[in-house]
Amino acid sequence: MSEEAGRYESKMKQDSELEATLKERGNRYGDFCDHAVLTQNIKIVMQSGRRWNDLAPYQTEALEMIAHKIGRILNGDPDYFDSWRDIAGYATLVDKELTGE
């Protein structure tokens, strides 16, 4: 097999794997555009809080990731444990930072 044919075959395999991943995620989390609208709306509400600009970068990032996970729960499978565990994980990272652990 020529080098060019090998690259083409590799790209085709990557494309196929990507499509499978996107299909799996769509089945689990719902339509991406619907999720994006919901999650961005959650973030807009959070950013309207009077103390938003007082937060440290790690706090805003954790809240934005939690918003992302909430969006996935509300738009997709609310019984998927990993989304709930991720929320707990981000909150725990902030807790550890605040308590110096």
C-alpha cells in the first residue's frame, strides 16, 4: 500500500470513529444545538449575578463546567450518573482550592 493510500485509509477510519462518537454523544446528551442554547442561557443568568466578576478564574470555570453538565442533564439523559458525578467533581475542586487541600 502506498503512503498516500495509507493516509487516506487512516483518515477514513478517524472520520468513521468521529461519526460514531458524535452519534453516541447525541444519543446520550441530545441535539448539540439544543444543548448549546440551553447551556448558554444558564451561563448568561450566572454571569448576571452581582458577584460574578469577583470570582476567581477557577470558580468561574467550575461554574461554567457545571452549567455545561446541567445542560447535558436537562437536554439528554437525566439518569446518566457520570454527569452528576462530574458536577460533584467540579464543586469538590473548588472546595479543595478554598480550603487549601
